[in-house]
Amino acid sequence: MGNELSRRGVLAGAAAVGATIGLAGAADAAESGPLTIRRGDPRYDGLVRANNFRFVGDPDEVRLAGTTGQVVRAVSDAVRAGRRVAVRSGGHCFENFTADPAARTLIDLSQLDAVGFDPVRRAFFVEPGATLGQVYKTLGRGWGVTIPAGGCPEVGAGGHIAGGGYGPLSRRYGAVVDHLEAVEVVVADRAGVRAVVASRDRNQDLWWAHTGGGGGNFGVVTRYWLRSPGATGTDPARLLPPQPREMLTCLAVWSWDEQALARVLRNFGTWMERNSAPGSPNAGLYPILDLKHRDNGGFELTVQADADLPGVDRLVTDLVTGLGVEPAYTYRHKSPWSHMTTWPGLGQPGDVATRRYKIKAAYLNRSFTDAQIAAIRRHLSGETTVQGGMQLIGYGGQVGAVAPEATAIAQRGAIMKAVYSSLWLEQSDDAANLAWVREFYRDVYSSTGGVPVDDGSYINYPDVDLADPAWNTSGVPWQTLYYQGNYPRLRQVKARWDPRNVFTHALGI
């Protein structure tokens, strides 16, 4: 397997050289495609829906691209015809960016999914249609390495990496973009539609924009190259973090009690404040506090860590006991990293229901205030038919070792991410679920105009409400909430590489 992937890597490296000198897509010039699917085709309906069934696209055409050259052709055709473009890799956008009715051409990158090693760049390449499960499996089986990306294996790499993805190993190794060496992007600048390779050394501004600037803003990513900063030599096994042999998972469950929930929530925030500095012995722990509505009967903490982390059992025990409330149930088990990250080996579960959801999010630089904890208690204990909740997800650690201006991720001081959510099945329940999660979020941030002004939010968890004055009364624009001081520079990159605004969406730069 490694030899085959290395062979593909050589080809990818050759393509990269061509792109760098302005010959991107030349090798694809003689091929046909991309495949075009239009209304009436039995494949059409399955392609215009993504992960969130609240949104269904209505494009004139879906272009299934499998090479950089085919992406160039699809974008060129759309620009020539004046059709608005939407780009999808995994289809897990929380809003309707890829299913916007205004988008007339949907470029689907699910077939552009190769993963391998590029010896020319001394870096691993990942194409945007590859799921994270595919990435983990290929890197692990081929070379014993991994990346600190997300814990949901069915997510596509395309948008996840560009938005500054994170996951179970990020507190130990940083955000995934901290390992981004270069990126190939099909742009529509003043020179025309073309593929450009951007790196720390060449077209650096375009590379920087893809270290947290979000997908769908500057062009179509057709390839990422990943290598850890400071990695030397030519041995692929030493160019990315090592794949853990196995992961320890600890689950602690509490019976639902309003006072216990408040105490655990407060103490969890205190633990995160004290244990999220770069180099902290506890930076190897990835905790998620899952606070469910009282109708679920309980709430829980999950902690994941490399099972070989020194003193890991003691570190996990200290975290759980430090929350101050004895759990009703605890369980620990170990499983291979490859099993945990591919559920249990495919990484592409199918839909079993018409999934509909609304997600809202925030960064936290510190624990919640007493007033915010009181708001959380009210909404999780009140009478409702909605089965919603919230999660606090561990962040910080090595993520905080990078300066806010070094990448497009501005919130390098954050220690947690808060996620407010509701998930339901039927369209008839849309109004109730949307109202519940929106009011919950607004109440938690009532002192700052209904939004997290102090710490902002995460662009990979997009929420169009932040751009709606009905829900954001803070006077702080959504651009500042997502990008803070990095937004002016992102606008400059946008003006250079997409001056006609070919690539846009509801929260577009």
C-alpha cells in the first residue's frame, strides 16, 4: 500500500511543480469531464442534499470533479456562463452554503479523494474529498502517522482543514493547520481561472488564508500538503505526529440534578483554565462535557487520551474527581486509534433518518460566569418538547503556542469550544427546535447582545444568526466574531485572489 501511495505521491509532486510555474491542469487537458448531472437524472436528488436535511439545493448542474484540471474546467464554465458556484467536499456544513438556492453550479469534490506521500515536497497530500476516516486509515496503515484533525470520520477534509480543524490530539499537537505545508487552489483572479500552489514560501497570503479562513471564500482547494513544523529528513514516518497505538476513553455519567450540573459545569471550566497551557501535563487529555436536557435523565463527560501518555490513568482520575460530584457510573476502555477514528473501519456511515439540526457555537477563553451558568440551568431544566443540549469541548494546549496572527485562526487563547445544538427528524418540528436553541444561546450571552463578543466563534461551526440583527444586537459584526483582528488581512487576500467574488456564501469574506 505504501509503495502505491508513494507512486501517486510522485505524480502529485510533479503536478505541484507544474502548478507552481503556471501549468496547472496541463496534464488533464486531454481528458473529458467533469461529469455533469442535471435535473431529471436519477443521481441528482442524492447529490443536492448534504448532511443537514434542512437544506436542499436546486442547482442547474452538479459537476463531479476528480482532478484539478476538471475543477478548473468546471469553474471556467460557470464563470463564463455567469452561474454562481458552490463547492462541496464532505457536505457537513451546518448552514446552507453548498445548498443555497442561488447557487447554479455545485462542484462536488467527493471523487477527488486521494491520500498519500509526496517525496518532492516531503509532505503528505490530502485531496479535499477524502473523509477524515480515509485520511487516518491511510496515514496510519501506510506510515504510522496521523494529524490532529476532527473526531468525526465521515467529515470531508476540504472544508475541515481550511477552517482550522481540531480534534482529539489538538491539545497535544495543535490545530491541523499548524501542520499545513502547502495548498493547491483553483482561483478566479485577474489572470483567469487557474490552479495555484500556495505555501509558506510562495503565494504566502493565499496559504495563510487557508489556515483558518474557512472554505468557499478564495477558490476551490484541490490538494493539501501536510508536514509538521520543524520536521526534518526524508523519512515519512517522522514528518507528522505518530499515530497513537491505542486510545483510552473514560466515560463518567451523572444522574440529572440541576445543582450537580451547575457544580460540574463550574468545576470543569476551572479545570480547563488551569490545565490548558502549552506543555501542560494535562494537554494530552481531550475532554468533552455533554450537558443534556433533563428529559434525558443525565449528563456525561468523555475524556480521550493516548493510552501511552505518562500517568494517563491518574490524570483522568484527577479530572473526574476534581469536578466535585461523584458520578453515578464510570467506564474506561482502550481501543486502537484506527478503530476509534473510523467507526470502526469505514469512516462513511450512511443516513438512517432525515437528519435536521441547528448548531450554534462559541470560543471560551475562561469558564462561564455565574449568570451564564444560571442561564444554562434554566434552558436545560425547562419544559420543552425539544431534545437539545450543549457541549463544552476541550481546546487550548499546543493550540495556544501559535500567535493569533501566524495563521487565520485568531482565537489562539481559547481553552474550550461551546456547542449549542438541537437535532430532530421532521420538518414540522423546525420552528420549535430553532426557537429553543436560538433563545438558549441568546440568553447565555444576554449581557453582550446575544453573541459571544469577548471570545468569538469558530467558522467551521457557521451560524448565519450572527449576521442577523434580530439575534445579534451587540453592534459587533459577524466578521469580527469569527475572525477578530485577522479579518482585514483576509479581505486583502480575497481582493487579490477572487476579485470578482466568484466564491461566496452567506458568511463569505
